[in-house]
Amino acid sequence: MCLSTIAIAQNKITDSLKTVLQKHAGNNTSTIVDLANLAVVTQEFNNDEAMNHAFKALHLANKTNKPLYSGIVYKALGVIY
């Protein structure tokens, strides 16, 4: 019972983050943070998906030329590993 409750909570969190991600679609810096957060949450049950989110965020972060956002993504990658 406890594991199913955790899984339901995880799905609600990831669904919420995906909704926020869609709302920030045009804003690269918000998208980077959203993808990094989604990667960290997702890694607990799907490491491959988490890595995909993190690398999408890293790609966007590198395009912004703002080291702060690259750092946010590298921190997320550290959590995933």
C-alpha cells in the first residue's frame, strides 16, 4: 500500500511539472529550470527519462550563454547519477 501511494504522489508531481513546462514553452530560462526539476523527480522511477529531460535542459542552457542555468542542470545531473 505504501509503495502505491508513493507512485501516485510521484505521478501527480511529474504531471504538475509537465503542465508547468507546457505553460513556459516560450521562455527558455523557465523551461530549463522546469526540465531540471522534472529530471530530478523522474529519476526516482525512470532514470532514462530523467536523463533525457536533463540533457534537453542542458542543451537549452548552453544556448542561453548564462552559466547559472548550466549549473542548475549540472546539479540535476549530479542527483541523477
